[in-house]
Amino acid sequence: MGKLGRYVPASRRADRVPPKGGPPEAGPRAPHPSAGRRLLSLGKPRSVAGQVFLLQLVVVLLLIATAVVVLVIQDRNRAIQEAGDRSLVAAESFANAPGTAEAMKSDDPTAALQPQAEAVRKRTGVDYVVALSPYGFRWTHPDPDQIGKHVSTSYGQALEGEPHQTAFDSSLGKAVDSTVAVFDEKGTAVGLVTVGVTVDKVTSVVQRQLPVLFAAGGVALLLAAGGSALVSGRLRRQTRGLGPVEMTRMYEHHDAVLHAVREGVIILDGDARLLLVNDEARRLLALPPEVEGRPVTGLGLSPALAELLASGRAATDRVFLAGDVLLAVSVRQVGSQGGSVATLRDTTELRALAGRADVAGGRLQLLYEASTRIGTTLDMKRTAEELTEVAVPRFADFATVELLEPVLQGGEPTGASRDIRRIATAGIRDDVPLYPVGRRMRYAPGNPVAIGMTTGRPVLVAELAKADGWRVQNPERARRVIEFGIHSMISVPLQARGQLLGVVEFWRSEQERFEPDDLSPAEELAARAAVCIDNARRYTREHTTAVTLQRSLLPGSLPELSALEVGHRYLPAQAGVGGDWYDVIPLPGARVALVVGDVVGHGLHAAATMGRLRTAVHNFAALDLPPDELLAHLDDLITRIDQDAAAEGNTEAVTGATCLYAVYDPVSGRCVLARAGHPGPALVSPDGSVTFPDIPVAPPLGVGGGLPVETAVLRLAADSRLVLYTDGLVEARGRDIDTGLGMLRQALAHTDGATPDDTCRAVLDAMLRTRSSDDVALLVARTRLLDPEQVEEWEVPDDPAAVSRIRAEATRRLESWGLGEAAFTTELILSELVTNAIRYGASPISLRLLRDRDSLICEVADGTSTSPHLRRAAFTDEGGRGLFLVAQMSRRWGTRYTDRGKIIWAEQALDAGAAGAVGDLSGLLMTDL
């Protein structure tokens, strides 16, 4: 190609003038190359255009060969796919044809199916259509001798309703077999249809596409030849007639000069791509080996330097930092295409000055980050961690923080104790042999940390290996720290308001040793962190006080009851303590009151109000008030509290308090509930179903305005679970209460058979993935019913003579319970109560004895609402001692009112101490008499 490119026709050879400086053979007397040499030059092209043409020829031939191979493979795969589709369509058509299923169930399937199968085979062009029984025996076949023979191939997939296809090599070539099942109207497989087709029967398209492919290849070769000729002429014009030898010599001369100078040279084109880079420029800019042709902005240079080189603007001795080298850069534009040449000179003598400026800027940036990143929370541990995260690795390789023990508890640092505990550590490696987080330490007097804590000033240890006071603290650990590579440290006391809170230590292993100039930024970091830690300490103290108050107002432990098995949970809000509370109050007659309440708001005011409400509920429950009356009294109480607060000028009212009060009777399973602005309960039946009973709702406490409170009565079977909760469980930001109730229903549905405590745990795990913004109270009560054998009732006639009979029957019942030792006390109690009911009460009169765990309860009901009063009779009085005797012989006694009258009850303790008390009382009575 090179020789042919320089050939000149004879008619023009004499007029051609060789260019100045051109090669000798370009002149008019240049010898003509022989035909053999021209053929040899074709076989071994020396020009770039000829080499490119040969490369293009090889590429085109490879592309044609690859296309033919790919086309053959694709045609083969397409033929197999088409053969499979044809056999599957034929099989499904034959299987679904009307009468196929009936023919297969007939007495002679072969007679009915063989003609149809052959007709389908000839019409569709497949190789065979075979009908099989579900057990694999042929009913049809192109070869009649094969009919009735068994096929061993498994057709389990086809019998399950899925078509089965296989490809196999037959004597006629590659073939595809498709098998489908035939089902009757009941969906039962009555037979199989298998159809096979050889791949060679599918028309190939390779023969039609090969001529087009070869024609395209020829066109590509012609275009490549023409392109090579054009490139060859263009290269001649661009090199001004210089041949390869002259170009090589010129390049060697320029390259020797370019790489010998001790100044970096970079040549860029108009698109800011590197055309040439000498060795000195590579060294100064730390460029990789192959960078020619890449844009200058993609070499990892500093943005300012890359922008200057890419712009091509003229510049003289502009200074830039490239790694550890300061460069003076000059740029000049060259050529008409927008290219440029940049020269680089090493100005390392300015490095010291630039280094000091960089250190100062880095310290300012470090202090700025400290002001924004330290103290983002009111948590001492997190604040200490933020201090270590800011310091590592910009200022130190490792950082540790220790605080005094009283500070960690939120108390004031008295200075009496120097015991500190490490609460935060950070470093560039995790295997550092420093003390871990949580370690309690006391530093020796000569230790640099102790010196700094005593003097209140930072202490620098530039060489730990030579610091005797530091190594004496723990020689073995000091040896490991030094062997690890830590060589210097700075200890800075954490002080706020003139009080020592703790200490922070900065350690270096890979950075340069600490210098006196590092004390100032270390002290500034510690001062910023100390203020934040002191604020967090004060918050911790106040928060601990509020939590302690609230915990003291909540029940510490719930009583063990025969009526209920109770599980409970309380979770404070993320923002602090709140006003949610719960309680379980034993009531007379083995009954139990369940209470859940909520005072809206957070802080000490809400916790204190909650305590007042809980105390009031206990007082009202002691009067055995029904739920509706109890909530009405609470409403009046909160109204008075708000009025008193307004009179004193206090703006914090209690509006928003809610309460749900329930009384459960284990004798009848009856549960009476009332609520004031509070979410209703959830009920889990013994079978695991979850419901939300409809409980009439009254306005929240304090805003009811005297409106009546309605009650609801539920009959609870044994092993039912009554779930009481506050709104923090079901309501959350971004989630309405209906969604929360649905989640609660789903969570309870998965707790079938769980204990109340396990139910609480499962509900909280499902409902509260993260810390709630509101506090949560949860109370789960599993109901029990007293055995009818534990209860005995009598109707008492309105006749004093009936007292002796009732007393005798009660004694016999006590003996059947194994409580004969309590008969004397019980006779005295029930005689007094029954006699008073007959004498002062009204019909109907009834007596009920309850045996509950460690107590015996005697209840006398009558139809009047007058309440007896206990008094101490004088020596001369003939009466007035009955209720006094009842009070002395029972653990407790009282009166509760019903819709039809009242009940006087007395509860005795079934233990040895009670019997002794009865003996003491008998002696006292004998003395008085």
C-alpha cells in the first residue's frame, strides 16, 4: 500500500516536483519498482494504511465466519423449538378433539383411535401420533406391530396435567417428542397422546441468508480498501511526504530532548486530552504509565490544577499542591486547533510555609466540626462517643473518654472519689490494647492522667516509652501498648463550671508525635465536649428523678389472686416519663378491680397527677363503689384539682386524663366495665378469637360536666384474657387507631395458650418495633372461676329462730371443707350478721360462704340500704358489741351496696395466727364480762 500510494502516472511524472525535504525516490529520476517487488509489498505492507487494510480484511473474514456459525446454531435451535411447538400443538389438538376421551374409555380404543391418529400424522406432517393408556400401553402407532406394547418412559409430569417434552437422537436425526394427558369430564386422566417430529422436517433458513451474508462481506471489503486508500493519501499529506524512516528519526530526536530536561512538559489537544507527557511531568504529578489520550480532568489531579490545564488559558508560575510537591505551572497555547503546552517546575522550598497554613486550616476545620457534631443528644455516653469520632483520625489515631462515677449517675462531682469509668473509645484499628469500654480505673498519683486531673491542665507525653509514671500504672499493658506502636498521648481533663467531670486521652501511632502546638486544639475539643457532657449529666439527673417518682407511684408488684392471673408492662416514652398507669385492686367477695389510666402529657406534673389519681382510685375502691360511680367521683376530683390550680395561678391543668375501670367476679364470671375517654379493652376468648367489646364511652375526666357514666356487663368464661392498654400502644405518628387496633388483633391472635406475661411480651414485640413517642401501659388478665364447691348459699327466713339452723348448716359445710378449726369464729360472725339482718334489715335475706385461697368470706345480704356502724359499748350497755366482735375476729369487714339492698361481709384469715387471735379475744371478752 505504501509503494502504490507513491506511484505517479507516466503522463504526469515529468511535471511532478518533489516537495522540499521529501524522500529521494519521490523525484522524477526515481527508479520504478519491479512487478515482483510490488507484489511483495502487497504481501508485506509497510505503511499504516496497508496494515490497517490487512487488519480490516482479517476482521471482516472473522465476522463472516462467526456470523455463519451463529446463524447455523440459531437455525438449529429454532428448528428444535419449532419442531417442539409443532409436536405439542398436534398432541394437544388430538387430545382435546371431541370423542378422544370417550374413545380411550371404550372397550376397543385402538379401533377408534388408530385411523384418527394416522390421519392426523399425515395431515400435520409429524413422524408419529401414539395414543397410550395411563399405564403406558400403546393403543395406536404407525407400525401396527407396536400396538399393545408397553412404553417404559415415565409420564408422571403429563399425568399431573403438565405437557412433557423431550428431545432425543433418532435414526432419522434430532427429534422432539411431546406428551399430554387426556382427561374426562371428572378430571381423571384416561390416557396419553405422544407426538414426535424430526428436526430436519422443519425448513432451514440458512441457505437463504448465506448469499446475503457473503454479499455484505464483499461490500465491507470494498469499503475497507477504499478507506485504506483515502487514509494513505491523508497520511502522506499530513507528514509532508516523509517516510517511516524519516518520521522515526525525527521522533527519536524529539523524544531524547523532551525526556532529558528536568522540567515537566505536558502537551494537550483542543479537547484537553493528553497528547504527550515527559518523564519529569509523570514524576511530579504521579501519573500512571498509560495516560496519553485521557482527559486531564480524569487523572485525579487537584480540581484547580485540572481546571487550569483543561481551560488552556495562558498562565505563568501558578502555584499548586500536587501530593507532597508544590508546583509552579506555566501554560501557553500552540497551534490553530486550540492545543496547549504546560510546563511544571518543582518549588518544594515553599512547602514548609504551605504546610503550616494547611495545619492551621485543618485545626480550624476540626474545631468547626466539633461545634456541630458534639452534643447532638442529651446522653453522656453518646456525647463522649461523638468526641472520639470527631478526633479520630483527623487529630489522633485513638481517643478514649472516662467519666467520674458520680457524674455517670447524674450527680454532682464532689471530688471525694477519683474512680472513673471508660465510656467511649474510637480508633483506626479495633485490636488496640487499651482498656475497653466499661472498665473502672483509678490512676496512680504519678500517672499523666492523674496529674492532669489534679492540676486541671492538659498533659503531653511525647514519648510513652520513656514516661516512667505512665508505665508504672500497669507495666504489662504499657508494654503491649508500646509494642502496638502507640508512641505519644495527650491527656486533657473534662471540666465544666470549675468542676472535674472526667478526662479524655488522645493517642497517636501512625501520625507524627504530638507536639506542644497540639495542646491548644486538644484543650478546645475537651472544653466543648465538657459543656455538652455537663448538660447531659443534669438532664440525666432530672430524668432519673422523674422516672424514680413515676416508678414509685406505679405498683411495685401485683397481688396473687385466685380470680385472675395477671401480666403487666410499662414502657416510658422516648421523651421521658408520662402519666400512664395501671393497677389491680382486690375487692371483697374474691372480686378484683382492674384499672388502666392515662394523664396526657409528660414530665413531673403528669407523673404527680397520675399518683394522685391512683391514690383516689384506691380510696374509692375501698368504698366498693361500682365502676360508673367511681369514675364520676374521679371526674369531680379532677375538676376540683383544676379549679385549685387556677386559683393558685398555675396554668398546668389535668385535662385529658382518661380511665377504664373493671370489676370481675370469679363466682359468676361477671365483669362490669366503665370508661371515661379511654380506649376499650380487647377480649381473647378461650378458643383464641379476638374481639373488642362495645363499652359505652364517657368524656375524659375533668371535662365531662357531670354527664352520667354508663357501664357494660360481660360474661367471661374461664381462661379468657382481658387486655387493657393505653393509647400509646395502638396510636403512633403516621398510624391511626384503626390500624393500631388491627395490629393488636393480629398480635393477640398469635398468642393462643400463652400466659399473660408472654402475651404482654408478644404484643409489645409486634406493636412497638422502635421506642414509642408516648408511654405505654399494658395489663393482661386471664380469668378464673371459683369451683362451685368453694361457694355455699342459704336463703334466711325473716325469723330469729332460723339463726341456729343456719349456723349448724354452715358448721357442717366448714367441716366438709376441712375448716373445722374455724367453725367457732365463723359461728360468732354469721350469728351476729344474720341476727342484725333479721332484726334491722328487710327481706330477702341470704347468706353466702366463700372459700378463697387463704381466706373465708362470710356475706349476709338484705333488702335495706342502711349501713351498720362500729362503736365501742360501755360497761353498762347491754348491746353494741356485735360488730366490734366481728371486726376483731375477722381480717377485714365492710359493706357494699347493690341494686336491691346491701351486703355485709367479713373476711377471716385461715392460718394459725388467726386462731391465736380468737383465743386472745375470748380471754378479753371474759375479762370484760
